[in-house]
Amino acid sequence: MKKPSTPKRRRTQQADMRAEYRFDYGKAQPNRFAPAMKESTIAVILDPDVAAVFQTSQAVNSMLRSVLSALPEELKREPTRH
């Protein structure tokens, strides 16, 4: 006679998360994008709806430059880094 099967419990995403992770930095690789970034480069995260409009960083920069050109001169100033 077969035993009745019990449904397997699915692990929740939270149960898969550990309280602490230890990384082996000996296996780390250099950032392949680092050489393309200049010292004055700032990385930004675009929301998905915005990213869907802009396919390249050049497209984003072009649009931002057109917005900057429309700003009054007193709002334009030397860029600062935080």
C-alpha cells in the first residue's frame, strides 16, 4: 500500500536569504566597464519607464543637454560632486 503523498513546501524568497554572506574576494574580477568611465563620470539608475525611452547613454546625454540649454543662465553653474 502506498503512503499518501504530502505536498512539498515551497521555500519562500525570504527563507532563501541568509543572515550573512561571506564572499571570496580572491575570485573577484576587475570591473570591465571601469576603463570606459572617466574620473568625472557619474552612474545613475534610471527607472524602467525612463530606460525604455533611452537606448544609449548618448541619447540620455543629448536629451539632458537640450534641457540644460533651455535653463536660465543663473541656474547653470559648475557641476559639483557629492
